[in-house]
Amino acid sequence: MAEKTIALNLKVNPGNAPESIGSLKQSIKDLKNAAVQAGENSPIGQKFLKEAAEAQDRLGRSEEHTSELQSRF
């Protein structure tokens, strides 16, 4: 079995809200890319995918709230 080493420079703190929708979308992409690099089935890859899914949920809720507010005006 071949051994694979991957260097990642990624800081993840899902408790802190991103400054913009764009930065949230970029965080999701970064987490997914990190999961692929680490191996999607590895423990760290699974952690990255879980955090990407949580960020995607936050993005979806934000977009739903925005749509609701827009429909009121």
C-alpha cells in the first residue's frame, strides 16, 4: 500500500460567521477541496466534508431568509 502525505494549511472555525456570502461560498469550496486532498473517506476528510455540509446549510438558510424578505417588499 502506498503512503500519501498531504500538507494542508487550512484553519476551520465554523463558530465564526464569515464576513460575506462570497467568503462562505469560498470556505465551502476550500473545505471540499481539502477533503478530496486528504481522502474523502479518511477521518480528516470526513471532518472537512461535515463542516462543508454545515456551511452549505448556513448558506441555504441565509438565502431562504433573503428570499423571504424580498417577497415582503
